[in-house]
Amino acid sequence: MSQTRSNPNAASVEIRDLRKSFGDQKVLNGITFIVSHGRTVAVLGRSGTGKSVLLKLLVGLQAPDSGSIRVAGEEITGLDPYALNRIRKQMGFLFQQAALYDSLTVAQNVAFPLRNTTLSENDRQEKVRELLSSVGLKEEHFAKMPAEISGGMQKRVGLARALALDPAILLLDEPTAGLDPISAAEIGNLITELKRRRGITAVVVTHDIQGAKTFSDTLVLLNDGHLVAQGTFDDLRKSKNEFAARFLGNGDHVSNGR
Amino acid sequence: MTGSISTLAPPAARPGGGKNDLKIVVVSVFEWFGELGIFCARLFRAFTSPYEVSELIHQCDETGSKSLPLVALAGAATGVVLSLQTRDSLIHFGAKSMLPAIIAYSVIKESGPVITGLIVSGRVGAGIGAELGSMRVTEQIDAMEVSAVDPFRFLVATRVLACVLMMPLLTLCADACAIVSGWIADTLAEPISLRHFLDNGFKGARFSDFIPPTLKTLGFGFIIGIVACFQGMRTSGGTEGVGRAATSSVVLSSLFVILADVIFVRLILMIYS
């Protein structure tokens, strides 16, 4: 971790000409962008434009048809599962539905990634307590099963689990989807806080435009498998790109207009 | 691919499509075995440090202890039925004294291992297929991968090894229950001491009569574990897919246990005769 922090480029993500198809359907068609160390990029776009697929490619859960993905300076396409695990230890991933292990308690879920570390049992428990507290979960919820807590809490537990290995890079898939506005704002604040406190590099797939405006440095806008625009929120809003301006100006308008 | 073999549904009949359907089924079967081979290769690579000992113990409990009542009951029922069915025939041929030996040999050499294999295929195979299938469709297995925990090491290796280790022990329990229940059924018809029954049953028994048939259940355990894990790990299609994975795990593992039994019996006869 400290090694990662000492190298300013160590936690960067570089995507070049990334392509992915499922059968005849081209989901990603030549995506290129770079996320520099310590920056947060929000990936926006209409449903089904391959945003979640992009995150799964970044963490090696799916393989691209072509293109390059460099994480922390290392090319990850073509790596075998064991070599990928080395890279994955530097990355945290929050799934859209949290994907908590339903046979484990909240605390056991967060402790799961720590099972193969050298931490003692006491240190592990202390770390789990610290992580769950840092995402705003009270101790009374630690022993509950995932089914016994709300969707917002599940997202927080998922976030705590994603942070368990002290990742330098965080990949978040719809962190605020399905949450009430207050919970969504709290998750957004958590992401901002994480960025400030830990200097984490983050790629956040979201439909929450206000949230993206708050916690991201740069926005990347996808449409029909292409990257149509990238820049700050204000840049894109004022952009001459009609889709970008309409998407950020009024999401409903875009949906109805197509 | 999954459609043809995992649901075991015949291809839909179309006018003039018979040859194509047959071709698709044949290709699917070869694909399935090819993928299973790759799955096995990845599994063998997963048997390395760090070993998931606590999960293995948990799985041995799930596979062994929790299957024990069912296996014991099935074994006991087999012993009673064997005793009842065989007794009249043996009396008819004047070979009643052979009853203990017939029960002991048939249970230990064939009925015990196969019945245990089928019971474990049903109970454990369905459980593994549904559990891993459900974990797959809810992205829990993906979550494990991105946590840098190898799901093959944590989920597959432990379950396959638990099946392999527990099958011979469960088989011995089924055998014991079958022989004791066979004796009870026999002694109710005509009193005979358990010791006398066992002496008669195992008179002249050789190593090759009893040990290899029990050891073949190691192979049954591997088949049940690997097929159920394979079907579970490749689940797709939501809750319907989970149902398909559970069903196909049971159907395919039961089928392969029976086919493997034929091969094992032939091998044992070749080696020991």
C-alpha cells in the first residue's frame, strides 16, 4: 500500500481502444480514457451502454475482445487468474446489488477478503469494526445477516468490504442506485470522504448526475458503446455535444427524446 | 450448450431440422466434456496453499454428518428388503444358510456403494448445484474473485474434497445399517444371533471382496462433487438457471455414478480375479 502511494502513477487506470461484444451486439466500441492517480471519474450513460461491463473488464471478471487495460502501470488483459489476483489486491469493487455473501454475517462479509492476509484474529476484528464504523454502520448491525439489513446498509457493507484490503483503486457500480435521496447523498459523501482521506483513485458508474457532480473530478459519457464526451461537469454541460448537454441538463428529456 | 445437456431436454423437432439438431447435440456434448476438462484442470491447480481447512471441515459436516441419517435409513431399508426378498428363494433351493453371506456380499460389493452414491447425488449434488448457482447469479462468486479469493480454492476444491472424503465413510455406515437390518429381518423370521449371522456372512471373505468396492466410492464422491460444482459455477439465467443447475447436478451426477460403477466393477474384477 505504502509502495503504491509513493509512486504517483501506481494507482492509475489506462484504457485504450477497448472493445467488447456479446454475440452480434457491440457493447463497447473503442473506449479510451485515463484515470490519474487519486482522481475520481464518473462513467455516465443510458442503461445498456456497457458501463457495468466496463467495470468488469477493469477488474478482469470479463475479458475484452481487443484493446488495452493498464492498472497501476501493468497490462491486465491476458493475465491468468492467479496473476490477476495480485492486481485485484490493489482494487476494491462495489457491486450494483452489493453481492454480499448471504450465508455470512455483516462482519464476516467484511472480514472475508482479509482471510488470506497475515493479520492476527484480533487485528482482523479490529479492522472490520473500523471499516464498518467508517461507512456509518452501528455495532448492533455487525452480527446481522445481509437479508436482515436495508438496501442502503447493504451498499455500505459492500463498500466496507471493498475497502478491506486498503485498495489504491476503487470501482463502484451504481453506488446510489435504488436508495432514497438521503441514503444516496450519504453514500456520495462517503465517496468524497474516502477520496479526501485515502487519496483513492475511483471509477464510479452511476446514473446519479448530482452525485457524480459532487464526488467526481471528471465525467465520461458513453452512448451506444462509444465514448461521446469527457471532461468536468460544467465542461460537458456547456459542451457542443448535443447528447452530453441534454444528458446532463435533463435526463428525462434525453430518454423521451430518443 | 447448457440448454441441451444441463436440462437434458430433447431438441425441438423442426421439419428438415433433424440432422442439424443431432449435430448441435453432439457438439454440445463434446463442448460440455471439454469445459469439464478445463474445469478439472483449474480445480487441480487450486489444491495449493493456502488451504481452506475450516471451510473443508464445514463442507465435510454438510456432506457427511447431514447425509448420515438419510444414508443410514436407505441402507437399513435395503438390508430388510434384501433379507425378505432373498429368504423365500433360498428356502426354495435349500440354501437358507447362505442368506447372511448373500446380504453381506451384495450390500458391501454393490448395493451399499451405489445406494450411497445415489443418495449423496440427490442430497449433496442438488445442494451444491443450487448454492453455487445462486451465488453465481447474485454475483457473490464475482465478489469473491475481485476480493482476490480464488473461488475454485474456497468453493470448489473444498466441496469436491469433502465429497471424496465422506463417501467411503457414508458407504460404511450404509453397509453396517443394511447388514444389521438384514439380520433383524432374518431373526424375526427365524431367531439367529448377530454373531452367528456375521460369522456366516463373512466366512471366507477376502480383502478384494470388501475393500475395493468401498474405495470405489472415492471416485463416486469425486464425480458428484465435480459435476455439481461445474453445473453450479456455470449457472446463468437468474432463478430459473439456479433450478436448472440443481436439477442437472442431480441428474448428471447420478447418471455418471452409475456409469462409473460399471467401469469400476470391471476394473476390480480385472485386477483381483
